[in-house]
Amino acid sequence: MEIKIIMNMFKSICLTTILLLSFGGSSANASPWASPGDSQLRSDVELLAHHGLISGPVNTWPMSWKQITREFYKADSMTLPLYVQRALDRVRSKIPNEVNVKAKAHYSNQIQFFRGFEDESRAKAEIEGSFEANLDNTSIHIDGRYLDLDDNNANLDGSYISQDIGNWSTYIGAIDRWWGPGQETTTLLSTNARPLPSIGIRRVTSKSFETKWLSWMGPWDAEVFISKMDKDRHIPEPIFVGMRLNFEPINNFEVGLARSLMLCGQDRPCGFKQWINGLVAVGDLDNKGVIEEQPGNQLAQITLSYSIGVSEDIEGKIYAEGTAEDIHIFLPFKYSRLLGINFNGPFGTNGDKWKVTLEASDTMGSQRWFYGNRFKGTMYNHHLYKTGYRYHNRVIGHALDSNSFYTSLKAELIKSNGIEFGLKYQNILVNSEDNSPNRLSFNREKINSFSANALYPTNIGRIFIQGRYMDNEINTPDINDKNFMVNLSWEMGF
């Protein structure tokens, strides 16, 4: 029944697309967003931003293609290092056409419990097909997936319709989001869980304010969306709201401010008072007071990143995230946090580049961003919304859930033609207290993971191969369950 309903939806959207195409015009570069999932594209975008070919925030994804490409004309009058020019060529080659059709297949010998920025399946096997049509100001993207995960193994995750109105884009659909500079994971909104079906509005290009009162912010972008969550939870179908503002007051220095709010739901008050108290954070100080008057579960995030030139050939980026679970006297507290640094530069003289990233994160609540008392089991949990900050049983934020610690060291070599090789070490401590409400692992597990991957663009599509060895596994108390994982994926555009 589930598959039949989804197929009927798919047919309806296809019919709508055909009708719109028959009356619409053409447009170059009309596709609204570069979605999260392509770490090579993200690396190239950050490199081009450092060299002045992209201005404005680059830490939140999806990222507007118009924002990415609007200053590429500057390259015509610049003498770029060869590895930067090759990065520019790779980004240009990925700019969508007016009509785009893609197919993708994925297989792994086991389900991955840690999902980062890269587009990886949430099941052992997955087949995906997508169709996108870009009109003058309208884009329609249909994404159909079949997974072997469970009985509800088909969905339209990733599908959306968007409409540009001036420099704003309104949309409806289920899109993946990644808010923050974290390369391996992020603390507020990541692609770990399935995308929330939502209605939203986001800025297309990050032009600066013209008024002197706000021009100090530099290029900025923003997004607001509202969603209804799943039924299978302690309080069914609560409303989820996400809001963010990113700006670049100094070249290559980006500031991000974001909030999320979960409120309403079955048998919960959903009136004007709850909305106002939730949005302005009044009435939920430290989650105290009359339960019936509390607006809901709120999180707030601040992110900072700064890209610098270390030497003539080497660029570096340092970044930090803090996501607060609660509010005390109007100030956020009980933080999860993330710190990272990466370096990149040319490899040889043929336009190849290397990149090394070191990242660490902690989801045990800390009174202040990087110091203060500790609060066990706080992050992503709530005394009222007991299912917590989760969607279809996966955390919407950090992939390791509450009370977990993560460190990674990653090295990448990207050839000028797009071939990529990578090595990564991960040190993972899940559910450090062995009794916190961590839904990923019900007991404490310490894991060392070593992985190697290769990406090959070929005439028959992009082929991705990854091998991973782990000396332990989640949910295996008192046992060091060593295992080896193999991931294979193929993607091709038509």
C-alpha cells in the first residue's frame, strides 16, 4: 500500500512537471540548490571562496547555485594557480542544465551508523532516480528511492518544488540540510536523519544590505522553514521550525546563528502564546514552570569559521560550532560543541590538490560553550517531548546522539580530472555514560575506525568505493565485535 501511494504521488508530480514545461521558458543556471552530499564540490567551493570567486557564507547547504556562480566572471581577469583553476572547472561542470536526469545505486554489506556530509545510503542497498526541470523562476525536482531498510522501503525524499520571487526562493518538499562548518558532522541540523517534509523560504544570493546600519554584516543569507514530524513518537506529529542567519562581516570570516523549535503535536497546546513564547524564548527558562504553558523543545546554534592563507600555496580554515539545548536568564546554555581545522594546497604541478582535516566534537552538555559544569544525557532529549530531537529514530543533529565524543583525521587527494582518494581515522565514543537516553547505542562503545575510499568519474558515471575496518561495533556490550565494511555506489547523469 505504501509503495502504491508513493508511485501515485510520483506520477502526479511527473504530470505537473510536463504541464509546467509545456508553458515555461528556458533559463540558464535556474536550478536553485547544490544539495549536501558531494564533499568534493564543497571542498572546491570553499577553495574558490578563499580566492575571491565566491563571496558570502559557504557553511550551510543546500547552497544556491546562483550564489556559487555569480562572481565566476572575475576569473577571466585573474591569474589563478592551476589547482584553483581546476577546482573552478570541476564546479562549472556540475552546474545543472535546464533538464537533468540522474540514476544512482548503492550497496553496503552493513548499514552505516555514522552518516556524515557525503551522500551515503541509510540502508544496505538503495536504488535512486531523479528528474529535475528548471524554468525561468520555477524548479521541480523529483527524487524516487527504493531501499531495503524495512517495509516502508520507498520514498520521495529529496523531492521539492521551488519558486523564486525576487532574491528569495519559496519551496515545498523534503530536502536534506547541513547547517554548520563541520566537515564530518554538525550539531544542530545534519543529513543524519531523513529530510523533514517542509515549507520554507530562503535567500537566493547573499547580497549585502545597502543601509549603513546593516551593511557591516557584509554578504548574508537566511532561511526559515516549518515541518510536521512523524507520528510514531511519544507526542505524535509535533511541528518543527528551523531558522538561520549567516553573514560574512570580514572576507572569509563567517558567522552563523540558528535556532530550531519543536512545539504543538497531539494533545499539546498550540496557541498564540506557545508560539510567541517559543520564538522569543520567554516562558521556557530552564524548562521550568507549568507544563501546559511551556512552548516546547528549543535548540540554538552559533558557528564561526575563518579561512586564512598559511603560505603562498597553503590555505587553512579553522571553525567552531556550539549548539545549546536550553536557555537560562535569556542566555543559551548546556552546549554540545565542535572544533575543526583543515589545510589544503597544490599537489605537484598538474592541478591536483590535497586536503587534511582534523575535527573533534562532544555532545555531552557543557554549561558554557567550551567550559563549565557538565550535563549528562541532556543533548537531543527533552522532558516533555520524550522522543527528543529525532526523526524516524535518527538524531537530526550530531550522528552519534547524546553523550558521545568524536575525533577524526582525514586526508584527501583530488586529481585535476576529479579522481579522488581518501584516508580517514575515526575515534568514536558512543554513549559514554552507559545509561544515557542515547538511541543510537544503548550501551557505552569505544570504536577505532580506519577507512580508505576512491572516487572515479568515468564515461558510465561516477563510481565510489570505500573500505572500512572497525575494532568494535555499537550495541555489542562486553564484546569487541571487529568488522569490515565495503561500500559501493554508482551515479550517472543522462
